[in-house]
Amino acid sequence: MADLISARLALAVSAAQAEKTVRSPLLYAWWALNLAVLLAVGYGIYRFVRKSRENRGSRG
């Protein structure tokens, strides 16, 4: 019984020690592209809202 518990404990400890992940430069390029698209969409929404507020204010 003690051997079974110690075996499970050893397995849990070995599973808990994470190996270092090697990331590809393409992954960083993908993240940079996603960030650029997100910023472009955010800027587009900002300009759209600003322009619609200007047009709404000049009517009245």
C-alpha cells in the first residue's frame, strides 16, 4: 500500500514539474499581427464614433 502511495506521489511530482516551452518566432509574429489588427480595429471604431458625434452636433 505504501508503495502505491509513493508511486502516485512520485508521478504527481514529476507531472507538476513543467518543461520549458520552446516558442517559435512565427508565434511571436502571429501575436504581433493580432495586436496590430486589434489596434487598427480600435482606432477605426474611435474615428467612427468621433465622426458620428461631430455630425450629430452640427445638426442641432
